[in-house]
Amino acid sequence: MLTVGVDVGGTSVRASVVDERGSVLDTLRVPTPGTGDELNAAIAGVVRDLADRHRVAAVGLAVAGFVSEDRRVVRFAPHLAWRHVAVADRIAERVELPVVLEHDANAAAIAEQRFGAATGARVAALVALGTGIGGALVIDGEVYRGAHGVAPELGHLRLVPDGRPCACGKRGCWERYCSGTALVSTVQELLEESASGPLARFPGPLTGVRVARAAEDGDPVARKAMGELARWLGEGLALVADVFDPEVVVIAGGVAGSAHLFLGEARKHYAAAITGAGHRPLARVRVAKHGDDAGMIGAATLAREHVVAHRVPRR
């Protein structure tokens, strides 16, 4: 059985045909339109194009936003035009296939639990380090969503009282110290203290990717910023472990591509900060296997499981 997974991002819509082993067979990408109707049409268009080339049974949408408990409605997506929209039903009408919705971090966690770094784990957490932090928890193969479908919102755990301001309205959130955006903030603070080294002379706007490259090249400011990221990643992982006690924590997202620069140090901070340090098992902390494809693979997998559970006939 083949299904389509769609990663609906703020800049592009990516859709892939995925088989039962989690392998990506075909992919299409289009720019993300600015209105809800145009976005619905763009998603339906790439799905129909893939369905013309493959016999697909259902569609899963991975969305960075709040999804209703029944996975039919996008309540809010900060980088998309949808506000309380029955997206699953609208797309299903256009493509004439069953459609399920999922938060993108949850979809990525499903991909890693079924086919990746958390395969076989009974309790697995995913921490997606990108512009901010996305989080997900899978227990006995099922995504934990909380009472209202928005758990676990890990990026906005408050690690630093009265710390850096966050777009959510709080101060000191984890993602303000441990993300691509946080890397840039840390470098800017360090350069205010001592404006020396290659990053101080860099002509363009700083990005997390640029900081990572500078750290690779030995820039002392970038390396110190990576050390700070490692520290706060470890502190946050200790909180995650204290609350959820996972077997595996998967580090995903764009920043995970530079994990060799910080993950070893983060593991040390995590092991020291966890409650009962030295007297309890530690979760394995691993880098995601599927990278940017994880959301699509997970969404396609959930769509397949929906078909099986409801015995929806194949087209």
C-alpha cells in the first residue's frame, strides 16, 4: 500500500509517495501560497500529480501548528493562512482520498519510531531543533497529544527565569537558548563582549547555519556559542527525562545536521542535570535518521494506518 505524505511548510509544500517500509519513492515540491484557498489548491495539485503516477490509498498532512483532537481541523498555524479550518475534509474533497492531519513534530516522531532512530522504543521523545523547538512523545506506538491536542510544547519550557524574551510572551523559554535562532542570539551577545574573530567581520546577516560553519572552521566565538547550545540542550533534556522518562530521545530539525559539534557535550550536561544522576538509566540520545523527510514519512505512515483501521477501500 502506497500513501502520500505532505510537509506543509511556511516556504514550500513537499509531498512524497511512501511505501510500507518508510521508503520515499517520489517527491514533488511547490512554493507555499499566501491564502488558504490557494494553499488547499496547491496541496491538492501535488497530491493529484503523484496519484497519477502511483496507486495511492490515502494522504497524510504534516503541519506546523495546532491540530484538533480528531485530526481534521488546523486551529492555528503561525506561518500558514489557516485559522480554524477543516483542512482534512477540504483536501479530501479535492483529491477524493482519505486525508489525516498531524502536527509536524508528531509526524516526524512516528517516522523515527517506526523506521528510524527510535525503532522499537516503547517511550520515545523527539526534540526538533530548528528556528525554535518542536517536541513530540510516542508511547507504545501512539502519539501523546494531551487533553486538547497540543502536547508536548517543549520549546516553551521556561529554563531561565527572566531570560531572553520569547515570541510566545514568556521569557527564558528553552528555544530561546537552544535552536538555530538561539545560536545567533548567543553569538551576538558574545560579540558585544569581544568583537573579534571571523564572525565579527562577517558582512551579511548571521544565521544558525553560518554559525555552525564558523564553528567547523574553528572560530572561537562560534565554538563558544555551540558550547552554550550544548549546555542548554542538556539542561532541557534532563527536564524532558524527569517528566517523561523516555527510552530514546531523538534530536531532529535543521540544527541536528551539526550535532557532531554539540551532542557529545550535551549528553554530559544531561547526565549531570537529571534527577538521581548516577543512580538511574539514561535515555539514549540519538540523531534523527530521516532528516527533512521525517514529517512526510510519518504523515504517510499515519495515513496508511488510518486506512487499515477503517478498512477504507483503495482507489
